[in-house]
Amino acid sequence: MAGARADIAVVGAGAWGTAIACHLAARAHACPRVVLVARSRERAAELGRDRSNRRYLPGVALPDALVVDHRHEAAAGAALVVLATPVDALEALAGALDDAGARAPLVWLSKGFVAAPDHPAGAALAHRRIAPRWHAPVGVVSGPSFADEVARGLPTALAAAATDPALAAQAAALLRGDTLRVYETDDLVGVEVGGAVKNVLAIAAGLSDGLAFGHNARAALITRGLAEISRLAIAEGGRRETLMGLAGLGDLVLTCTGDASRNRRVGLALAQGRRLPEILAALGHVAEGVNAARAARSLARHHGIEMPITEAVARVLDEGLPVRDAVEGLLRREPRAEEG
């Protein structure tokens, strides 16, 4: 729609972006104008015509109040811009929005690490790359959330964190309502690390489940995986207690056990002997855990911390380590004090 302007612009019309845009547009008293920015003119026209995202969120109707556009300029007048793209597109998208005149605070829904060629580990948390170059505070909304359930109004709880507490409060207040609860935290590092590494652990859970190793093994992977997330979060400057909440334990349990988890499905397929390129092509969505495994392993080595589950997943993905050898190797590891 030419000339459309919004109080909130959601950039990225995949499943999660569409779900959040629908939720916001349905709350007219809090968000009188919401625009969903798709990646192309053709995609925007399709969404506007069908009033549904048949590819990524079938069966969910777009609210009448939701405007669909394809231009980054549609976000230029927004008071808040929400980015809902794969994490590896965040930096380029922020640059394009800057060129289009956007100056509002940015909040992203993406989970993972971004490439950082100038960092010794070659990877970094998104806010550390984007915040120094943006005109306003930036933040993230994360937690246990399948897009389809949010779009259908099923109960969901999330965490919001930002470089400025006022932005975390603003994002939480705008999103909070009906069956969606959003809690503020000042631990941006912990929230981002939790969202990134849980996808790696979901692949591990899928590997274990695909080998029919049972619920006990899955519970062990989840529990020890939480310790790995906490180690990396602390090394990066976050707090352990953050990982006991929604952005850590909550998201980890959901993505390691839920049938809708894309990363768990990657692990299941690998355990069946399928090749990674074939799995990703058939998935039809981005599985962030694949790139996150490589980045998390690199960051762990940089910090000198142990992340054996992450290491095993990365070896399966990149080195052809047999799935059974990887999982059995983890289960044979010599135990140490559980606090570690």
C-alpha cells in the first residue's frame, strides 16, 4: 500500500513475523497502526490478496487492520521496528532500514549468532554488532513460542530485553495482552545466548530421539544442555539465573520436545541417515541451530569453556561424525560435580 505508515512495523513475513503482526494488529487500542513488510512486491501482493500467509502460517487470517507492504520505507515513520528474519540477515536488514530512513528502536525475534569477521571467534551476539551502529536502543524478544500457537491465541509467555530498560518495557507493554504474557529483564546477553544455543540442543535431542534412546536420555541432554548455555552466557557477561527462566529453560524444553521444532526435526532426520542438505531443502524453513552450533563451538573455544553437546552436534553437522557415536559418546562422558 503506497504511503502506508505505522506505529509498529514488523519486517519479515515468515511464520513468526506474521504471527506477531497479527497479534499486534488485533490489539487496536495499543497498536492503532501495524504494517507487515514482506520481502518482495509479489509476496506482499499475495498476502494482501489472500489475507493469509498460506506458505508459513496456513489457516490464520490476517486482521483487517494489518497493512501489508514490501518497501523498507514503510518502516520509516514507525515508533518501533520489529525484525522477524533469520538471524544472519539482521545486520544487512538494519543497514537497509537505515538507508530507508528508519530511526526508531529495533527489536528482533531472531535467535542465533551473527557473523563477526573481526571477532576472534568469528561470531557474536546480534546486539553487539547492531547496537553501536543504530540510532536508538535495540533489543530482543525471546522465549518458548511456536508461531502457530501465538497466531491462534494459545497461552504463551516471553521475555524482552534491550540495551535500554525503557525499550524492554515498551516492547513488553505493546506485546502483552490477551493470552500473551511478556516479562522484562535487563540481561540482554543471557536472553540472546539462551535463544541461540537452545536450537543446537534441540538438534541433539532430535538425534537422541531418532535413535530411540528414550525419555531419560532426552532429559539428561536437556539438563546438561542448560549447563552449557549457562556457561557460555556467563562467559559472555550474562547471568545464570536468566537461563532458569523463559529465555533459557522454557525455550530449551519446548524446542527439545515439541514436534513443531524445526531443529529437533533436523536431528531426527540425521538420525535416520538423511544428508543435511536434503534435510534443509525439505524443511522449507530456516533451522537456526545448524549455524548456531558452529558459532557456539567457536565461542566456547574462544572462552576456554566446555560445551560437549554443542561440540558433538557441530561434529555431526560438519565432520560427518556418525550420529550414534556422537550420542553414545556424550552418554559415556565421565560425570563430574553437577553444578558445572
